Amino acid sequence: MAEPVTIDELADAIYQMVKESVGSRRLRPTELTKAMIERFGPERCSRDTCKEALRKLIDSGQCVYTFYSGSFVELPSQEQGGSGD
């Protein structure tokens, strides 16, 4: 049986996918989960490990959830802290 993918490996792969999509499209958490299971295989990667990796990225500030008629995972805005006027 194949060794499970680590949370760190999974977080890195998700981060790269999100980074590569900047400017072209927003990715939903379910899309990222499906892509990771396809990439690593269902025997090495589960929905729960994907959720843990996403939580790690969000908690560390590397990625953020955004909500525009649905939830998406994106890189944080460079203008954080601005008043938005």
C-alpha cells in the first residue's frame, strides 16, 4: 500500500495550484480537493487530509477564503489593511 501524502506536501501542492491560477480563475475548495485526490490518488489522499491542508494554509495566512456567490480559496490581497476608499 502506498504511503499517505503528508499534510505539508498537500498544503504545498494546493498553494502552488492556487498561485498558478491567480489572474485566470478562482478555485473552490471542492475543486482543489478533487484535483489533489486525482494527483496523488485516492489511496494516498483523502478529503479529510485535503481539509486539514486547506485549514493549515488559511490559519497560516498563506491563503484566504473569499466569498463571491460561493466560497473560493485565493492568495491574500497585497493591499490588506487599507480602508478601501
